[in-house]
Amino acid sequence: MLKINELSKSYAKGTKKAVDNISFEVKQGEIFGFLGPNGAGKTTTIKQIVGLLKPESGTILIDGIDNQKDKIESKSKISYVPDNPEIFTKLTGIQYLNFMADVYSVSAKDRKERITKYAELFEIRDALNQQITSYSHGMQQKIVLIGALIHDPKLFILDEPMVGLDPKSSYNLKELMKERCQQGNSVFFSTHVLEVAEKICDRLAIINNGKIIAMGTMDEIKKELGQDGSLEKIFLELTE
């Protein structure tokens, strides 16, 4: 579903690379966690995947489509929820969701069904006719999540998705991620909540100083490193 090959990115010529020749693959139907300390290269990698940054070198294939050669088609396959979403706060929630549905040419029937489903799941249906500027941070996160799901993307990309969500919404999001993968879609997300990553990820990669330093299932990583501790313990030993 997502294939990264020898991806690199520097922000200025001659400076240390923010992403340094990394390669990995997110398979169809799996939840893939992308972990690392602050400044490790997670968000830079994600922004290249979704087309907000141009790679210095390397290729990014989304469902077999090169995201630099066919930008529109590749973006139609994905949705992206950033760690600090910026949205049109003067719109009402329903106006924003209809705008997102229009962008992706979602039919009237499908958008209505999906808005109803996800608004009820995240308990925000009663607020859809209110301006987004009146929403709390958590409510804004929910409306962005719904907007990202409205075109039923094959690859759901999230950067720190649990930030600002209440416990019930966090639980529902994790269940939704699992459900989407059971339907043959894929999820790629970064998080600092290592307990969540350990519980729900099929595979994961740990990045530090722009390089991937561990990758695989939890059992594979433990075997490769000769350790038998928690993900938190492994992460701290690898990154410190």
C-alpha cells in the first residue's frame, strides 16, 4: 500500500539530513506505527508521503503510484491528519465536512452515511451546525478525523492522532483503525504513546536522527535486539 525507497530530505544544502536514506513498506491491511523522539524525522517523512514536502532523493509509491509523478491520483488514495490541524474555523462542522466531500467528489448518499456514522462514533453530531471556532481542541480533532475519512481512503495517515482526544474517543479511534485494516485498508501513524503502539500495531519502525534503527513486529524487534522488555524500554535504550 505504501512503499518508501531510499528517501532522504535536508532542509538546507550541506546540513544534516532530517531524513537519511530510509526504506520501509506498509502492507495492505496492516497498522504500521512510526516512532521516534522529537526531531527524529517522523513528521518530515510524513509530509513527504502526503506531498507537502518534496523529497531530496528516493521514491514514494502509494498503491503503486509514484506520488511525485502523479500527485492527484496518489493523493486520492490517502487521507492525512496532522499533529496540529489548521482548519476553516469560520465554517460550521457540517459545512467543513461537505467541503471535504466535494474535494473528493463523494456522492450525496455516501457522504450522508459517513458523516452520520462518524459523527455518532465521535459524539459530535449535535455540534455539526455550530461554527468550528466554538469547538474545543478535542472537538476540532474529531471534525478533522471525520473529514479525513469521508472519502474512504485506502491509506489513513495520522501524526499524533490521540492528542486532545478524550479516552472514549481515543478508544473508538483505535477500534476504527483496526476495522479499516480488516476491510483491506492500511493505517500509518506516528505516536509518542508507546503503549498504544505496542498494543495495536502489526509492525512498527523506530526512527532516530533521520535513520530507521529498528523495524518489524514486536517479536522480530525483540529477537533482533536480544531483548524481552516492553516497547517503552526498547525505545528508550535505542534512542538514548
